[in-house]
Amino acid sequence: MKKKYYVGFLTGIFLLAVILGIGYQLSYRHTMDRQEAKSEAEKTTESVTTKGNAEKNEGYYICELNGYVVVYLYDKTTVYEVTSILVSELPEDVRKEVEIGKYVEKESQVYGFLENYSS
């Protein structure tokens, strides 16, 4: 009689281990699928455009328009931001760069420039 209990007990433990293993595998696959979908979504958002339709790697031009500093997108025709900074108030070397069209790669550089020369 004791043998029947041992066999039943060991069968129960074996079935419990199998169920736990299957549950772990399903949970692991679900987590990995979510991780993969998240990384693909991040790759997609890297090429999504930012404010003013500028792609992250295309850059900006800081130029002069009607006496004021204006930021254009990489194509030099689409206005990204209009400022109230007068070109005449800029230092001479910076004024020349702005009149030609100063190129900056990152949005943070644009805002750094604008913060430095805004009043």
C-alpha cells in the first residue's frame, strides 16, 4: 500500500514540475516578445520627426530674416523657430556666421545658442 502512495506522490510532483516549467517558458517567451516589440518601437521612433518636421540627424541652420535670428530646418526653407533676437545685437563674428547661415547638428545646440544670445 505504501508503494502506491509513493508512486502517486512522485507522479504528482512530476506533473507539478512539468506545469511549472511550461508556465515559466510561456512567461519567458511573452516577456521576450514584449522586449523585442519595445526595441522595434524605439528603432521606429528614432526616425520619427521632431518639432517642425526635422529628423534627428539632419541639423538646423541659424540665419537672419528681416533683422531677426530665425532657425531653419536642414533644407534652409522650412522655418523651425522665429526668435525675437536682433541680429544687430549679436557680436560681430557671430553676426557674420548668422548672416551666412550657421549650421548646427543638434536641437540642444540650437537652444544653447538661442539662450546665450537672448535678452
